[in-house]
Amino acid sequence: MTDFPAVVSGTIEERADYAFGLHQRIVSLIRRITEQIFELTDYLKQMRDERLYEYLGYSSFKEYLASPEIGWSLATFNRYHQIVEFWRRYGIPQEELPELGVSKASVLAQYEPIIEAKYPEESERQEVVRTLVLEAKDLSVGDFRFAVEQLAGSVRDELRILRYDIAGYLSALRQRVLDPKTPLPETIAEAIEKLAEFEAKARALGG
């Protein structure tokens, strides 16, 4: 049972103080739960990777997760695992996850392909991620998702421009085949390099 005092009546000021205290308790408990995500995910990953669930009578990791004692879906595990891997990949201190919250951390991890497409240089990407983590602390989940989607939109705009560029290269190459005197806007090697860049960004966006 909770040791937090129950209030059913009182002045407006007393109930406001009570509401604030209760809110602080809730936030504290959420942070404590979030702090355990790394350890919990590591244990579950070991259970999956070494197929240890078979020694417990389960035929699959999915079946093990759905057991009465755990009650998780595979999607839930994948979500937490994605967050933990993202956190470690970018060297973000563990203690910052409870401050950010699971929902916003999940948004950030889901958009990693967008961040990679926009910032191919690792040092720049690391700086962008650190900035996003700091900014997210003062934003609601919805506002943070909107901010990251704005970043995604800028990548999609680049892709649209790149599609026009690639179409131009391919058209010029076709003309060159028909008429060897047709000048190319750039060398074939540069065109191939841009085509590879386009394909990498398209894969990152699923487009």
C-alpha cells in the first residue's frame, strides 16, 4: 500500500499542494521504472540470443514473452531493444533516458535512418542526436515528434531534388548512347556516385 496521504476534501490550496505532491510521486516512479530498461532488455536479449527459453519449456522467444509472468509482445521488446541500442550507439548517458522518457526516446530511435541519411558524417550525426536529446526534454511527445518529422521532411525534399538530378543523368546517358557527340553534364563516375547516394537515402526513407 502507498504511504502517500489520501485527501478527499480541503481548501483549494491544500488540494493544489496535494496534486503537486502526487504528481511528483508519479514522475519519480516512472523514472525508476525507466531506469531498469537497460538491465531488463539485456536479460531478455540474452534469453533470446542463447535460446535459454527452451530450457523453460517454451518453443520460441515470442511464446516466452507472452508467458503470464512477463506478458509482453514481441513488438514491446523490439521497441525497448531499439531504444537501448540507439542509446549505446550514440554514447548517451543511461541516466538521461528517465529524464527524456520512453515515448520520446522511441521516436528518436525510430527516426535514426532519417538522421543517418541527413547527416552521413558520424561526428555531425553524434552532435545532432545530442542536440535532439537536450531539446526533447522540454517538449511534449507530440511536439518532439513534429520536430523530428520536420527533419525527415527536409530529407524527403532533398530526395525529390535528387530524383530530378538522377532523371537528368539517365536521360543524358540515353542521349549519349544514341548520339556520342551529346555532352554529359558530369562524368559517368560522378553520376554513378550520385545514384548510389540516392539509393542509400531512398532505402533509409523506405522510398
